[in-house]
Amino acid sequence: MTQWAVLVLMGFFLPRFVAVSAAQEQLKFEKYRDPEYGYAFQYPADWDLRKLPEGPANDEVRVLVQTPGGNSFMVIVEDQEQNPSKAEFQSDPNRKTRVDKLIQQTTQQIYRRVAGNLGAVDSKIGERTDLSNDAAMQFYVSTLHKMKAGAPVIVAGIHSYPFSKSYSISFIMTAFFERGAEKDNATMTAVFNSFQLLDKSENSHNSSGPADRSSKDKSK
């Protein structure tokens, strides 16, 4: 049973070709764009979107999107040491190991903590995939959490470390896994896969260095 659950989880996200264009046949989609940190994603217009933070407790959460059924997406921006440049990363013979280390850290720091917060009775790691590209070190993690009652909960994220920036961006989805809800599952997958980093011309941080947010941090 445990092995089957992981396979279902992986199968839900493996078709990354499921695009917003397919879901748009019956839903009106809006595009959210954050030029300050250089990312964007699309979501159905009838979903509730809130720009954050709304207080010190949520100072790392940039935006929260909630569906009518109680599922959610959020973007978390975290300060950190400056990421390597594109040239540095691509010339590094150990770049795969570098990304694998980030995946392991993220799995422990985010997904293990989420399992505890959910009160899950069993949690499984599904797919972990290196998605690094010309814009960032990037990877994907999916997890499935069995609850005491009700549907299992999927928590999955796309985690980006933009080259030469001093922050990371995580696009995290939390959703109840309903096997028969094909339409809703397709929409959730389309929104998840719509996350992208913006071109340099659209990113207001495109000329920033290690002190990207130093003035903000000093004022906190």
C-alpha cells in the first residue's frame, strides 16, 4: 500500500506537459507577476489571492493563493548567502552534487517540518528532480502525507536559487489528493507547472548583488 501511494503521487506530477492552456478551455486564468523577485505563475480567476506579508510572522511569504476546496499555493522568498553565478555553476564539475545537497536540505528543513505540522501519521518522499536551467539552480520535490482521517495531503514545491542573487524562491502547493477528481487535479497540476522565473528585463533585482535586501533587513 505504501509503495502504491508513492507511485500515485509521482504519477500525479510526472506529466509536466499539462499546461495552463489545456485547463483554460473551461476556466479563466490570471497571471500573477512579481517583478521584485522575478517570478510569475497563473491561477484561475475565481481563486483567492492574497499578497503578503501581513505581519512579522509571515515576512518570508510573498503571496498565498487558496482554492474554493481548501487547497493552496504559496511563494516563499528566503534570504541567504549569494548564489553562484551562471558561469560558476555551469563550470562546476560537482554541480549535480551541489543541487543534490540543496534537495536533501530542503527535504529535511521544509517537508519534514510540514509533515509534523500536518500531524501526518505517515509521510513519503516522491519525486525529486533537478530542474536547473540558465536562470537558476532549481529542483522539484513532491511528498505525500497520510492523515488519521480524510484524504492524503500532497505537498510539493519548485525551489529556485537564481544565479548571483542572495535569496531563494519556493513555489509550494498543498492539496488534498482525490483520485477521482480528474478535472481539479489537472487544474492544480497546470497551476503548479505554470511557475516560472522572469527574464532579466522583467526582474527589478536584475542588477543587484549580495546586498539585495540589506536595507530592508536593517529596518526590520
